[in-house]
Amino acid sequence: MISIDGFRYDYAEKYNAAQLLQLSGAGVRATAMQPSFPSLTFPNHYTLATGLYPAHHGLVDNLFYDRKRDSVYKVGNRAAVEDGTWYNGQPLWVLAEKQQMISASYFWVGSESAIQNVRPTYYFKYQEKTSIDKRIQQVVNWLQLPEEQRPHLITFYFPEVDHMGHSYGPDADSVRSAVQFVDNAIGKMVAAVNKLHLPVNYIVVSDHGMMQADTVNTIHVPDAPELQPLKIMPGNEKVMLYGKNEQEIKAAYDYLKKHEQHYTTYLKNETPERWHYGQEDVYNRIGDIILLAEANYAFSINGKKVHPGHHGYDNNLTGMNAVFMAWGPAFKPHTRIATFENIHVYPLVAKILGLDITQPIDGHIEVLEPVLTTGD
């Protein structure tokens, strides 16, 4: 399972990702895959890995406050990222390992943590220094291991397209170059793996899309006395505020509602039901108030310059849509399917691997089962 971070649903055609178009053309391709809300990297990678909405697996944002622990989870904080107690649900590699199936991860959100005291048999600490050729060779090496040591589930991650999308916006030549780089790398990987003559299935996904944002007319969270008592977890597209009591929360909400400019203010329990978010906050990690930027606008955090490319908006926006492609012996050839939610990837992978899902999930096998060849 390969994730291309920030690979918008239309990038393959837009930037002529020839290898991906050819490989998915011979296999399965969805019009798009809808990310879960919020359309951010960590929540969605972990949704793909667990089949749960972010409110149900606990990674409710890239930055959030946990009231019970009285502590903050932040994607840049290594101690938090590697602490398995932040992660709930049962990621695919944990499911596999618990059923005596070996797994490997060349980066995936959560794969460096002992979740339920389990890690993939083979995994790496996240860094971006290792060359792509070395990473591809590692996948080949894993698949060349004797059968009893060989992983049957491998997750693999590409950060490049997301980086360029943020820095230059989705229409930039730099994004085209990054798409071509990843496309070429996947082509190389498939060619190298083909030489092993193993029945390998590929699933290519992304976590979210990307949209152009106004870098001049940015949004600012008002600096008002009403907001002083609240704990603020800032983001470019989404801000969460945590209060200590109803009075504090109401005062802040009323103030923000009156001063809305290119953002919408929501009380936690009044967020749209289709987000499966505020009302379903199992671990009480979502802010009492949520500010969501309007499409193509971004909050400036501490007066910092806003990048041209953004995601994290309402997951109903077409520009937030991700990609889904699959090919290999388990998949029907030349199959096109409609847009679906990313929670349904987990039961698909479990079915291909013959794993029993042992905990409740939000995804349903019925959604993607039709893309599988009969008898698998």
C-alpha cells in the first residue's frame, strides 16, 4: 500500500503520470477517494490504516489537546508521535502481526509506535534523507526474504508532492516535477518487484488533495479578551479552542460568530453530521469551538507568511479529494468505480490478506468488494 501525500484526485491526468495511468488503467481506478474530516495528513493516514474516522481513532488533527492527559499531540513532536498510547483502533500492521502475519513499513503514520504494544516486524523512523532508489531496494529486499521472514503487508510513503503543493500551490511546475518523480519511482518499484515473480497487489492512495490559497488576504484569529481564557490549537485551515466551562465557551463563541470573516465558527456539538466529528469525539480531543477557513483562504499563525497551497478544509470540496488506484492478481482488470470514502480501504486490505477484523470499524467491505476478482 503506497501513499503519495497530497496527491490530488486529478494530478495523474493533469501532470501526465504515465506509469500510474497505465498501471491503474489495467487495474482499478476510482474517480476519487474522499478524505475524512479534517482533510489533514495524520488523521487521514491513520484512517486509511484503521478504517475509523478521526473522531473514533483519536488522531483528530495534526495538532490537538487531550484534556484527560492534559497534554498536546503535535506532528512535529517525536515523543508524542512515537508514543503508542495516543493511537487507538487497530492499524493493519497490528491486525496482521496479531494473526501471525509479518508486516513492514517504510513510513506510515503510527508505524513507529508500539500500538497495543505491537509494531511492524520491519519499520523505519521517519526521515527524508534516504534516496528513493535505496527505499525501493529495501522493498525488493523484503520481498526476497525466505517465505517465513517475508512481509505480506508493506506500507510505503512519498512526501514530495505534498511538500511542493504547499510551497508553490497545486498548479505549479514544481508539483508537476514531484508527480513525475513519484510516478517514475513507482514504475521502477513495479519493474524491480516483477522480476521476483511474486503475486504482489498494489494499492496507491493519498491522504487529501490541495487548493490554492490567498497569501495576501489572510485570516487572523481576533485578539480579544473573550478568547484569552481558552487554550488555542492553531492551524492554517482549522483552529480549535478549548474552554474550561460553558460560560467561557459561550462568550468566545458569540464573539467569534460576530467577527467571522472568511471562516465559519462551530460549536463542537454542532459540526455537520457528515463530518463524523464533534458529536462523535470518543476521546474528548476535539476543541469546544472549531473555526474552519473558507476554501482558498488560510489563517496566518503568529503573523507568519501563508504558503500558497493548503488542505484541511471541508472534505466535501472537490479540491480536497484524494486518489485511489489498485492493480495485481486480486483486482479486476480495467475497472472504474465512483468516488468513495477512505474508511473503506481497511476492510479491502484485510480481505485480500485473509485477516479477520477483530474490532469495530467504520468501513464496510461491501463498498470495495466488487473490485476484487472472484475466488479471492
